[in-house]
Amino acid sequence: MITSVYRTSFVIALLFFTCIPANGAKAKYASLIIDAQTGVELHSRNANTKKFPASLTKIMTLYMIFDALENKKWSLRKRLKVSRRASRQPQTRLGLKRGSTITVKTAILALITRSANDVATVVAENMSGSEIKFARQMTRKARKLGMIRTTFRNASGLPNRRQLSTARDMAKLAIAIRTHFPQYYHFFKTKKFRYRGRTYRNHNMLLGRYSGTDGIKTGYTNASGYNLVASVKRHGKHLIGIVFGGKTGPRRDRHMVNLFDRSFRKMDRLAKVLPPVPKPSPLSSDKDQLYQLAKVNGGNTDWGIQVGAYSKAKVAKLMIQLVHDHLNLDRTGTSSEIEKVERSHGIIFRARVLGMEERQARSACASLMTRHLPCVPIPAITKMGSISPSTS
């Protein structure tokens, strides 16, 4: 989940500086640069258009592995058996033999560096019995992460016309895998991996070449073009970049670097005139709690708005009151909630108003921004389940 302890003024400023010129979009092309700390989009082209993810699919396969490790269902030393079907997967592959085994740790490194299709199938079959069942579980997990336009049909990203995702959904996944599994995210920094006498180098060429890059994954098929999800952290700023449909690997990489450079320069210009931003801390998602402050007439619809994240609950409550007054929400059937998020360096409180249609949420944010109030529309799939004070 995207989190933030940015000051209100910084969020407002970013919301007013979200347009970056770009060339006309091609059929395969999409791109997105997002501030991982606030969810503010600094650049967006075709971000909701469904595209072929190719091996970006393996990010979700890795999410499933990390989830199994987190829940003690697997261990890094667990050995996974290679089936006949897995051994026959096309390139790129590790060349696994039927009946052999590999450890979970080896599988992780092979997926990240080699982008091995045979390893993806091994993981799927050992976790779910079949790759088809695993793909269904991947899709269900994607929905829980807010990836509402993503469908998986296999664990590798090999061509399937029904396996589709979007730049925005991939950004959600990139943020989720880092936020939910910080103890395993370091694997994405791996530049090379040695297996049975051979050295495999990571296909993500931004690692070690573009300052601050710490992951995460490339992808390519003829149908998709050259795809990339990248994460860059510099001087307390954290950006996630997505590019679908590059014409070549080097051109895709140069384009991603250009988008990052322009986005960082934009943030630097704002930083010169705005207060410093507190350094974010990793979120422990299983400690999240929602405290419902006021419920008016019930009846939530699909969308809502987030109007900031604050270090004190009373400030979040005040913001909600201001929003209710400005938008005249008292008889609209909306509900107001404060989401309490425990972090390693303190607690933040997200102020949210729920129970809106999409057009109402977007209209509300447009109105609030004219009053210099922060606002981000949020679809229902990204919202946490409500927990009443009596059960917390």
C-alpha cells in the first residue's frame, strides 16, 4: 500500500506539477513515474491501458514466493522438484532437468537475474499443483493489491493473449512487494548469480549504472516489446518507474532514465521552496488498523478520497471535518475514516472519505485542490477493511 508522511504543502505542490511532455503513444507503449511515498504521479502515458506484461509477470510470482516465506509455508532452503513440463519451458531458462531439484533461494535468484521460465513453472507447480491454479491465485492476489486491470494466465509471462496488465497496476505491485516484504526485497539488487558453473547477469541494466536504482525487473516478448519496472531512491525521495513497449532494451533504458531525470529535477525545484520532507520508514502492513470516526447513512459505493496523512489523529480528524464542510457531505451517504498505520519510526494517520462514485471522488479532489487542500482519489480495491474501535 502506498504510504506517506509528506507534509501537506509538498503533496499539493506535486499535484500541480504532474504533466511531462512525451512523444505520441504507440500501440505497445505505456509509461508511469510515481512517487512511492505519496502516490503522486509525476508522469503518465496510457497508464490504465492493458498491455502484455511479459516477464514483469515474474514480479507477482516472486510476491507469491515471499508471501509463502513470510507465512512459514516455505523456507529459503526448501527444495522444489522439477517436472517434465517445467523442464521443457522455452527460453529464457536455467536448463533444469526433469526430476532434479532447486532451492527456493536459487529459484528467487534465477527469476530475478536470468528471468528463467522453467524456474517460474517449478515454483507454480510446487506451490499450487499446477501452473493454471497458480495463475488463478496470482490474479486473486493481484485484486487484493488493487491491480484491478491485471489477469495472469501463467507464472512466467510467456505469450498469452489473455495475460494483461497496466503500468499503474505494475506500480502498485512494485510498491507492494517492497512494502510487504522488506526483508526479501534486497534480492532485486542482485547484479549476477552463479549456478552450476555459469554466471547469469541481471537484465536490469539500470542497476549500478543509474544512481539510486535498487531493482526491480525487465520483460520482453515480441508482442509486448521491451518492458521495465524500476525503483530509484535518492536523498530521501523514492520513485517507481514503469515503461511498456520499448523498441529495444537500450532505448527503453534511456527513456526510463530520461523520465526519472525529469521527475527528480521537478522534485528538486519544489524542495528549494518547500520544507524538508521526513524520511519514510518501512510499513508493516499487518499492523494496519482502521478507526472509523463517523459514518453517515452508510451505503458505501466504490470510490473515496484520501486527504492527507498526518502524525496526529486529531489533525486527520480536523482535515476530515474541513472536507465535510467544504463539500457539504453530511447527507450524501459517505463515511469518514482514519487509517492508523504503525511504522518503525512512529505512527501516521490517513484521513479518508469513502462511499463515492468515481466521478464524485475526482470532482471532490478537483474542488479541494482549488482550496489548497490535498486530495487523491482512491478506488475501493485499494482501501483497507474497516475495523471498529471496539474490536481493535
